[in-house]
Amino acid sequence: MRLLLLAFALLASFAAQAQSPVVKIDDPWVRATVAPQKATGAFMQLTSAKPAKVVAASSPVAAVVEIHEMKMDDGVMKMRAVDALPLPAGQAVALKPGSYHVMLMGLKAPIKAGETVPLTLTVEGEDKQRTTVEIKAQAR
């Protein structure tokens, strides 16, 4: 019986170590839109306890959701999708206008100020395990 309990404790320990890191989300918000607008951005601050990366995003309010970065290239501001957003352990990563952000494209309806927009981020840890983080972002 003791051997069985020891084996179970070891398995639980390994399972705990294999879990993806926990990501803390601060100040999530989405830019409100006007009627003909079909895209907007979502912004927040992400902090992971362990090294990780955001590898996907989704939302029921948009047909396509991607992680984008904006940066200056030869004096021109350019925006592009990225395959992954690194989250160094213990360091806050800001998703903000003019920088990294979540791009919501093909909006199914305008997003009005005050509405809550559900978002899901898929986070991958160094062990390749993936978890999802559910976010409720306020439209401003």
C-alpha cells in the first residue's frame, strides 16, 4: 500500500511539473468600433510565472484572431502577424497600441464601448504543453 501511495505521489509530482505556466492577465481591453469597421485590437499585460509563449488566439466575435506586432521599418510603421509571442518568466509583456496586440478581424458586429469581449489565448510552455487562458476584455 505504501508503495502504491509513493507511486501516486510521484506521478502527481510529475504531472504538476508538466503543466504549462500560469499567465496573469492585467487590464484587458478592446478598442470599440464604428458600424463599417471590420477589425479592431485587443490590449492587455501578460505575465507568466515560467517561460512560455502565446501561440494562438480566438474570439467568437471575429472570424480571424491573430497576434500582431507593429514596428518601424525604414521609417515606415508596419504591422504583421507573429507565429508566437514570447513570455519571459516573471516579466510583464505589454500588448498595447503601436506594439504587440491581438488583432480581431472579420468582426461579426460592431463592438460598442462598455461591452465585454471574450478572448481565448493559447499558451505553450517550454515542455510544449498547451493551456488556454480565458479573458473578458472591456470595450473602450
